[in-house]
Amino acid sequence: MIVPILIISIVVSCFSAFLALSVALRVKKTLDPLIEEGVFKQRSDAEESMDVPLGTVLPTVGDIVDHEGRTVVLPAREDGPWVLTFQSTECAECKTQLPVYRAFLEEHRILRERVLSVVSGARQKLDAYVSGVGDLATIVHSDDAKSLAESIGVRAWPTYLIISPEGTVIYSTDYAGALPELDLTPAPGEVTV
């Protein structure tokens, strides 16, 4: 009688171990891409230094056109702070963060004209950005704003900046979920797009 109980106990123990291992591997498979993409990753000092320094002055920008060939006018000083981002068609983390970035823009009801997303990479691959946030942000291909990223020292994609009315960087991060709670809503009477 003891032998069958012992066999049953061993089988149940093996099955439990197998189940625990299966769950652990499934969780690892789910979390690894998120960790690699930086969603749960702690930032090192080197990564912190990749942010654009606060106080960096936005240069005078020549003519910029959006992804549809329309001339882009940077937000006027009296409109207050605005959002400037740098992303890439080749950046998996940029695409992973699009829903978070979209939620930020929607929550703050920021006028589309006050959000400029500069996207590098193949022009024909802009679709993810156009469909992801194109109704909330002006999408500009980096070829049409080449000197902008270089002149302010963007070294990492994605980079999310808040630009002051005076044209300086007042906030810089590489994670859309870290964008600050700023009052970027339009003035009373303005209509949001």
C-alpha cells in the first residue's frame, strides 16, 4: 500500500515541478522582450547622460515640412511649452512606447500644432507613427529636419523633450511614461484638434 502512495507522490511532485518550470519559462518569455526594450529596465548613469541637457537652446530652424509635404511652423512663444520628440522607424522601443506617448498627448489635450515628432529611418516606414500618433502630432521625417537632432545633441531614440516658450529644453527623457504632468492644455476658447 505504501509503494502506490509513494509512486503517486513522486508523480504529483514531478508534475508540480514541471508546471512550475513551465510557468516560470512563460513569464520569462513574456518579460524578457520588455526588459530588453527598456520598459522595466533600470537606467545606468551612462544612459541618464544620453538625455538632452536641460537649458539646451533650440536652434533657429529653417523650413521644415511634415510627412505630407506641408510647411511646419514651430509653436509661437505665447502658446507656452510644447512637445518635441525624436523617434526612428528602426527603433523597436520607440514603437513599443507609442501607446504610452499617445495616452500622454490625449490626456493633456495638447494641440497637434504643439507636438512635433521627428522620425528617422526609411521614409516609407513612417506608417507606424502616422497611424499611431499622426492625428495628435505633426510627423516630420528626419531628412526634412536634419540639423535639429544634431544641433541639440539627441543621441538616443526615442527622446521626448518639453520645450519652453523661450525655446529651451525644460524636460528630457527616453521613456514616454516619464513625461511630466505639465499644464500643456490650450488656453480657454482654443479648440483642440
